[in-house]
Amino acid sequence: MSTTFTEIVLEGRFIMVKGFMLGFLGCYKPDGKYFFHRKENIRRETFGEFLKELFELDNYVHFCIEDDLLEPFKKALPLYTKATGYEIKSERPIKGAEFSFAAEVYNRDLAGKLKDLLEHLPEGVSLKNYVPSEEVNEDAKGFEAYAPLHEYIFRAKGIVTGDFEGIMKTYLQIKRGDLSDFVILSQVKLHF
């Protein structure tokens, strides 16, 4: 069974909240899972919330924390609040998430990695509106980025939806791996 998560909006400057989170995890559960919206490209509810967090106008930090850590985090928070005055402004359980993608890959090996990733999604995660296509041009040779004609092209687009933890695992595999230059990812949209 996958881990469940809760979105928390905490009043405070990002760097201080991150420091508190790392200190808390270091003492309580070093391998605990959390995702800051601004670092992992998780969508805020409104554009205004995004701008406020980006420019630290209202000093609100949005992040997702695994539910096993939620109560211990809330118990440790008053120690932080005494020194800073910051507090939790909202918390919402996350039911799931999704992101859309579009890919264009000129290398068969990388295309194979993407296909394999999409065929072996984590449990509770699925593809919607998946449209793959492959082109092979016998007249062209190579896969150079600026070639007028490519020997091989794999294109795909779709929506990855389902369990939050599985979505984040898939999203970060693409974003931080070999495929990042060939796949455009939307923000991760949370379902509450």
C-alpha cells in the first residue's frame, strides 16, 4: 500500500521552513518523504498563491508531507512557533495527483527508456489520453539535434494520473533523469 500525504500551508519564509523541516526529519525520521511545491513544481491553487510564495509577500510555504509524519510534525511545530510566531494556516489530505507531458525523442535507447517508464508505472498510477507515435526515415542518418531530418523520432503525449506518491516518483524520474531534455512536463496538480 502506498503512503498517503497531506498538503500543509505554513506561515514562514521558505528557507526557515525548509531548515525546520530538515531538522525535524533528521531527528524523527531521516528517510521521511516531503515535497515543497516551489521545488518540485507542484501547482498552487491560484496564481496569486504562486506569486505570493515566489516573492515571499505573505510568507506562506506550501508543501506535502507523508501522513505518518503529520502528527509528530504538528507536535514539534510549537517549538518553532515560540521562536518565530509562524503557524500552520491550512492542511488538506491529498487524494491523488496528475501531470501532463509531451515528448519528442530522436534516440532509440532514450525512447525505450521513456516507453519502459510509461509501461511500468508505480501501483495506483495510470495513463490517460496517451498518444504515442514513431517515425523511421531510412534516408536520414543519426540523431543530431539540429539535423534537418532525423532517422528516428518517437513522440508521445498524455496525462499521468493516480496516487500522489507514485505520481511524484514518476515526475521526478523524468525531471531529474536522462529524459528531461526531451519531455515537457506540466505542473503537478493535486486532487483533494
